[in-house]
Amino acid sequence: MRTETALASAGIDPASVVSAEQLGGGTYNTAIRLRLADGRRLVLKIAPPETGLSYEHDLLATEAEYYRRTSGPLPSVVGAGPGFLLMTELPGVPWAEAPDADPRRRAELGGIVAGLHRTTGDGFGYPQDPPHPTWPEAFTAMTDAVLADAVRFGVRLPRPAAEIAHLVRRHEPLLELVSTPVLVHFDLWNGNILLDGPRISGIIDAERAFWGDPLAEFVSLTLFRDLDEPLVSGYRDAGGPARFDLPSRRRLALYRVYLDLIMVVEMTPRRDSNAKRARFLTTRLTEDLDAVQRAL
């Protein structure tokens, strides 16, 4: 889709664009920063012509729904349609580009996430797919889909896909503890958290959100690091619904496996030939599968 078409669909005269700059850092959609003659600063996201993994369809509609339904430091939707999303640009730079070990900022992040998790729904799973009545059904279907993608793309996994699927099903009683669908961002690593000076100024890239267990959020919040007390305390103090007891940590291990699977499998349709990254992610998946196995 051309930029002009997306702008016109949102009721904006394409001639009002003063500058357009493609943004880097994304791995799926194309993002373009726009400056308008009236001073507005917008971001236009355009979906690729082909999907990769099974769940990667209509993701921009999911992102628009997330911003419209959730309260927090989020972009405002200016326009949306098939294959595009136009939204306001938030101030700041990705936390990944401005690392800061100040524990108060992690506590602030925990409070923001607790606020995001006040958005609940009527069914479980990805918003772009038919809802499931229970979380075990939804999570099993989500895992089965990425395992089917692994088979379809010929991805070598550290264990057979059928064995991994069976391992997930053996943990369904744990998943039955989740009864309320919460809108989970599931991509809250530091690249999608914006900092503007001393404060967190924005949460972006919510295209991979799903209705599920709020505990799953902590997989990306602690990507490649341990669960830290400032984050947990900030979350609890703001009324976050999740607990961090032993059953919760076992569920968290399952969700790590799910994210590992996505990161390993998506390398093939994206034609990512980085052997070092592949080895690292496969090792991580192996370790997380072993941890889930030991929990039985």
C-alpha cells in the first residue's frame, strides 16, 4: 500500500506531508515517520504483502484494537484499514538505545503494565482469530499453530513437534487457573518501551497482543534477564492481578517456551541466516523445555 493511499483513507491530504522517513528496528511491518504541515507527527505502519507464521495476519488491526481499548502511555489511532495503521508519534527513544539500571524505572514500568492489564475481554487467544472459551484451549491452539509452522517451514527443533505439544498439554491443569482474559502486549522488551528523559514516555508495537494470562507479559519484560523485584513490586503496588508463587512460575516457564518457539521458527520465513542467533535461540529453547519437563 502506498503512503498516499493510507493517508487519504484516514482523511489526510497527502500533500500536507512535509517529510517522510522510514524507521528501522522493526522485523515485520514497515514503519514511516511523517511530519505534516500543521505540525502533527505521525507514524504510518504498513503490513508486508505476505504473512510468515500462522498468527501473523491482520496484526495491524490487533495493534489498533490494543491502543483503542487500553489505557496508558500509548499512541492514539488516527486511521486504520486493511494493511495499514496511522497513529500519533510518542516522544522519546527506545530504552534499548538508552540503557538505565535505575531500579525506580523498572518499578515505574511495573506500574504502567499493571494499568495496561486492567483491560479484560470475553474470550482467549489472538484478537484476529476466533476466540476460545478457556485459556488452556487458546494456549494449546497457539502453541500447536507455531509447531505446525515449524513443520511447514522445515525448522529443526531440539525436540519433535509432537513431543513439545504433548508437554504443553500435560500442563493444562495449571492453565485452568486463568479465568479472566487480559489483553497482553507480549512484546514488551526494551526496544518497545520509550524513554523521554527521566520518565517512561511510551509503549509501542502492540501488534502481537493476545487475550490471555497477564503473567505471560513477564516473558518479554524479562527477556534474557531474571525476574527482578523492582518490576514485580511496581506491578503489585499498582494492583497487578498476577501472583508469583510456584504454580505461576511454572506457567511462566511455559510462556517462555512459546516465545522461544516463535523466535526460532520465524527465522526461516524471514530468511534470517544468522547462525549465531539461531544457536543461541535453540539453546534457550532447549533449556526452557528442560525446565518445563522438570516441573512435571
